[in-house]
Amino acid sequence: MIELPAAYDIVWSAIPLLWSLLTGVMIYRELSVGSSVPRVILWVVAHLILPFIVFVIWMFYRFSESRKAS
């Protein structure tokens, strides 16, 4: 069994926490500026969906590279 260093656990735990913190800061900033509720909801949805969109783009890129190599 392969054991991963503790640094991997720390990094992969910190990334979602930082992303959530950034979402909270964004919500606070939008509300303090006086943005409308639909605008705040739109920003939150965009912020939460962004990692999934980037993952799909990365998968297409990764599979296109593997097809070229074979």
C-alpha cells in the first residue's frame, strides 16, 4: 500500500477550505456594496460551479493529449 505524505492531506484539505472562505468573502463584499440578491446568488453559483467547469476542460485536454500520444 502506498502511503502519501501528510503534506498532500494538508494541501487537499486546505484548498476547499480556502475556496469556501473566498466564497464567504465574495458574499460579504457583494452585500456590503448593496448588490441585489439575484446578483449575489448568480455570483455564488458561478463561484461554486467554476471548479467543475475547469475539471471538465482539463479532462478534455488530458484525453486529447493521450490520444495524440498513442
